[in-house]
Amino acid sequence: MTGRRVLVSGASIAGPALAHWLHEYGMTAVVVERHDGIRPGGQTVDLRGAGRTVARRMGIEDAVRARSTSEDGVAFVDARNRVKAAFPAQAFGGEGFVAELEILRGELAGLLHERTRGHTEYVFGDRITAVDDRDDGVRVSFAHGADRSFDLVVAADGIGSTTRGLVFGGEARVVPLGLYTSYLTVPRAASDGSWARWHNAPGGRVVALRPDNLGTTRALMSFLCPPRGYERLPVGEQKELLRRVFAGVGWEAPRVLRALGDADEFYCELVGQVRAPRWSRGRVALVGDAGYCASPISGMGTSLALVGAYVLAGELASHSSHRDAFAAYERIMRPYVAQAQHLPPFTPRIAHPRSRVGIGVLNTLLATAANPVVQRVAARFLSPPADRIDLPDYTGLRRR
């Protein structure tokens, strides 16, 4: 139904993508973002399967390709930088460890913002503090701005969504996967090429480096650990934790640890998945990581965000009742999300061996999987289920 006014919380990927499609179908979106603007930088994300199809229908595929990191593949290396296994971006049909289209999260968010800011109101530096769901609409309070009324509210503010907490309480939960991961940007070095490099160290520790298109390098440091609240520590304490955990790790780890002190684009998270028994309550719905984060391990975060936004807006345009629209959205998306959240056995431990013997076994398995003949079988386990959804066609619902 055209004319609806929809408040979207979050301006990363799912939020602006939803704003795009709502406008296409004659609805008006207002996007509120707690940061002062679109957050730049961030780590590499990928468009694969149905996510790439949605990007094509949005008309942004070429723009994404132009801003791609042009990552040629990923190599698994030992402490002496010797390649133990390598997978080019074309492996597994371009849907493996590295996808054909890789782009920095901030670059994609900026692109979506550019494409929507002409018709979408963005409210930066604010956040939702209360949601009063009424029969005729939703009255929303903000930390700084005046109260406003909308027809619907959609939470697209990530795995730690505060909007989800306000409306769903503890009904939706984050299921930890026993892994902490930190991300930062480091100066580019002569040893960095066009391939991502992944290094396993004993103790379930990983250091990875990925090229970007901005003249720097994206670094990842992850380690197996049960939930201990590290994600809530002040940044300084998180960095000191990493220095302790990765002390003694060779390869490029000392270089990454030295860069910690000056790293502004630093983020530490407890890796997990969002499990929500339902994605709507009254006039409020969830989309993307806020509703069904599959974790970075899945390789499906961006695809779920883009596809979820596309389906949610399309179903809102297809139904006069928001309840019917939300029900249809969930019916279409649930199987796709369930597949994305179904991780290979022993994830993430299998990619983070604790012993040198385990690392040797992993490298042997990866080298075997890298064989083109074996790839056809290995694809069942190493390729995310990015295209396993029958995307509806909402073309006839677009504004003329």
C-alpha cells in the first residue's frame, strides 16, 4: 500500500536498502542512525547469490563492482608465509571463501546512502528510546529529537539492536559461537598483495590480512573463547587483551599488534547468531542482522540484509495489511535464513585448531579441497547457500 511512512533504525546495509525499495513502491522512509554519519571503512563484505541478484535489480551492481576490493582469492599460509592452500575468487563458481564481488562495508553503505538520500530523510546522531505501538500507528521517542509518529517501524540496527530490545525484550536472543573477532585497518606493507592471507596459530588463534581498494590493509584477529564480556570492555582494554592473547604468534601478528595503538577503525565482537521466534510484533519488524544475523562465519550477512530488505518492502507493497505483509515476508525468508544459519559441523573450531597437529590436518584438508576435481564435492560444505531462495518479482508494484 503506497503512502505508508516507515521509520527504519540503522543506516548500514539493510536500512538504506529497505529505504530504496520502499521508495520504489511509493512509501516514505525515515532512517535514524546513532552515529553522526555513514560509518566509513569497516571490513570486507561480499555480494553473492540472491544478494547479487537484488543488487542488480537495484541497479547498483556495476557501482559495487567499480568499488570492489578486487581481491584475487585467499591463501592459507604458515608462519614463514608459505602457501599451504589457495582458493582463487573464481573457485566454487565465485561463491566460496572469497566471492566475485567483495567490497568494504563502509563503501557499500556509502553507495546505498548516495542512492537514497535524495528521497529519504536521514537523521544522524540519534536513536530510538521508546516505541508506543498503537492501533493507528507507532509513536516513537528519540534520545535527542522530538517524538514522531509513523505507520511502521523496522529495526535494521545490527546484531546488538537496541530497537529490537525495546520491542521484543528477551524474546530474541544472541547465540554465541565461542569465538571473539577483532577488526582493524593497518598500513599497507610490501608483503601485502591482491590475495587475502589467513594464518592459523596454536591455541585456536587466527590472524588474517585482506587487501582493500583504499591503499590500506584490513586485519582480522580471532580466537576461540567462551563468552566473557570482552566485547563490552573499553577499547583500550580490548587492545591490551589482544596483545596478551596473540603474544608469541609469528607471521604478521607483530605488525598487526604494533598497529593497534593508532588504529581508529577498531572493533571487537563476540561472534554469534540472532535467533528470534518471530520477526514482527504489531507494527514493528526486524530485518538483516537485527532479526537473523547468521554471523560473519556464514558468509551470508550482506546477502541476508539485501534480500531481506527487498522481500520486506515487496510484501508491504503487496498487502494492504501490515500483518499480512509481515507474515508473508517471514514465510519467504525463514527457509533462506535457516540455511544460512546452519553452519558446517564443528564451526568455528574446525577453522581454529588448537594444536599444531590440528593446523596440519586443516591445511591438508584445504589443500585437497583446492583441487579443481575435488571442488565440486567440497562446494557442498564450503559454499554458503546464497542462491537457495526463489526471489519474488515485484516489478509490477513499482511506481510508474
